[in-house]
Amino acid sequence: MTIDKKPVTAPESDSKSAAGRKYWTQLCTPILSSLLKSSGSYSAEEQETHIQNLSDYVIPNLGPRPSEAHTKSFLTQSGSPFQPSVNFSSKKTQVRYCWELLGPQGGSDSDPLAVEAAQDILSQLCKAFGYSTRWSDTWLSAFAPTLEEAKSVREMLPKWIATFTGGAELPALKRVPFVFVAFDLDGAKTSMKAYYNPKGKEIATGKPASDLTWKVLRSLTPALSSTAIDLVEKFLAERPVFSAVELVGIDLVDEAGLSDARVKLYVHTENNSFNTVRDYITLGGRLQDETTLKGLAILKDIWHLMLQEPDGTDDDYNKPVNDSTMLCQRAYFSFEMRPGRELPEVKTYLPTWNYVRTDLETIQNYEEVFRRCGFEWGKESKYKELFERAFGPANHDRPKPVHCDASYLYSEKKGIYQTLYFSPPLKDGEEYE
């Protein structure tokens, strides 16, 4: 595939855009560079390639610096629209990052939910990397609120959010996010995924996002297995959760690659007990193959550590969250489907930030996770060194933890497959208004 090296850039017509690019360069570049080096998986030339792609395709589209921004990002707890992550497996360690498509006007009165920004930036990215827009355009069309709907969401958000919070008072929110893009860095190659949030459309129309999601899943070409779709739909219908669908993610690939591309449906639950995890991973007992059960047994051994409970828990324990206004953010699951695959693959996610006591304690818990999984990152202070080189001292007094989310998957091909996601602290005392 030939990559169009013309940068996907926001307009450079004013000092605000230039200041934003400078700020995000100073924040994001050292972090990505540090993680690439610490992982031990990338040559110097490969590292340079990924830093250049960050500069060309991402930095220009993160929006103004926080003190001048129209909105903060909801991708991270710090408000950063850039979320780095590290994938740990029995093979090599890989660095990834996700970012929110905001551009110069995302979150402003002219683009309240950053819909126009996402459409423009995603179109340019697909053109630059030679990706098909067939699936992407389908999800954009289905989930994109009109400008009038986007403006109405601002007024409707407080009532909608109160459904999750039990009446607890929240800071005023003006929007929900719309599109994220993830870059997975493998050697010199970058593969991409796009994530589409149906919440804006759901709030504006009052129609459950799940109804629209099933309709779109069944309309895609190449077609996904109807067996897989029916299986997930029935499972979720038996476990009704308000506004359960969080995101739909797809692989961004060229036209030929669509025949093996993934679609991932993300849902949240209101319970984080291991019994809930078992229920979702096995689809209520429907999946009982050797790989599923082996992965479940491994996860059972580390689940209490992922919940930041090093002394252990029983299988029924539903841990309280740090932020009682975020009752919906207890645990997440994704159901991965591909054309021709009859059964979905289930991946588990935890919003670690809602369980963290301190980043230092979380590091200790994850080093124990890595030891139990047989990863070299469990050696004394190895993971801590990676963390501190990228984000500074683990023992800090920042208001938000750096550890953001975590995911777990076990597959026959890859073995244990775990990713840790981070909220980069903002620089220079910057804050969002």
C-alpha cells in the first residue's frame, strides 16, 4: 500500500492552531518516544517512522491547547485527546495509541459533538493510507447526529446522564464524544481502527442505539455471520442494561481487506464481579470451547488484581467504584465479529481509573499480574520503569490517576493478550474550562 505523505493537517491560519500543535507535540511526542524505546520492540528507524506519523496525522487534529479548547476530550480522565497504551503478550510488546478527532472546531457551537471534524479527518486519513470507506461511511451515516440534533443533545444531556447517576450532581457536560481512531504500531507498520459512538444519536432521537446497531451490522458487505449477530443480540436482550452499547469499532483496511476485517461491539455492565465476567465471556454458557475456558481460568487468577484488590475477592464481589456518579463504568466487554466467522470473540475491559487507589499501588498489582502470566514485565520494577520514564514518578499527588483502562483476551493464536491504557497528565498547569 502506498501512503500519501501529505500530512492530514488542520488549517494553519491562526496562532491558536499553532499554539495547539506546539502544546500537543510537547505532550505527546516524549510519551510515545519513551514507550517505543522502553518496549524494546522497535528499531531506531521504526521509532522515527511512528513519531513522524504522530506529527503528520494526529497532532494537527487534536484541537487547541486545553486552556483555549472548545471542549475537553472524554477519552481520558485528564481530558487529553491522546491516549497511549501498551499491549503485553507472550510474544513481543506493542505500543498503541488512541485519539479523539476534534480538529480546530470540534466542540464549538458550529460543531457541538465534533461530527464534522470526525467526518473530515477520517476521510483524509482513509485517503492518505488507502483505506476503504465502505464500512466507515456506513457507521458515520448511521450514528452521526445532524447539527440540529447535536445542539439539542446539549440540552438533553443532564436528564439522560441522571439515569446513570442515581440523582448525584455532576459537572455540566456539553457533549458526548463521537469518533476515536487507534493506531497499532507493529514494527514499522501502522494499522488503524475507528470507533463510533452512538450516544449522540440515541439521546437526540430517543431511540435505543442497540436497535440501529443490529440493523447496520446486518447490512454490512462483506456480510458478517448472521449466527454471530443473532447470538450476541439474544444474549444482550436477556440482560437488559440501559444504553448498553458504548461503541462500535472497525478495522480500517483497504477494499480487499474487508473480507477479514473485524467489527467490535462494545457494551457496559453494571456489575464487575467475576461471575458477571464469566457470564459475558461464555455468552451465558453458550461458549464452552477449550480456548474460552482456559482464558477464563487465567483471568480468574488475576481478576482481583485488575480490580486493585490484591488480597483477593470472591466470585460474587461487585466492587464499588471510586466515582459514584459513574455507575455505568464498572466493566465493559467487546464482541468481535468477522465475515465468515460463526462465533464472536469476547474481550474484557476494566475502567481502571474507577478502581485505582494510587498509581504506585496499581503498578505493584500489575507487576503481580505479569508474574502470574509469565511475562518479563513482572520482574522487579520493570513495568514501573516503563511507566515512570513515560509519565514521571508513580508516587504523585495529581488529582487524576495516569492508569486509565485495562483489557484482557486469551486466544489460541496469541495466548494471553493484555493492554494497559493511560491518561497523560496535562503539561504546564493547563486546565480545561
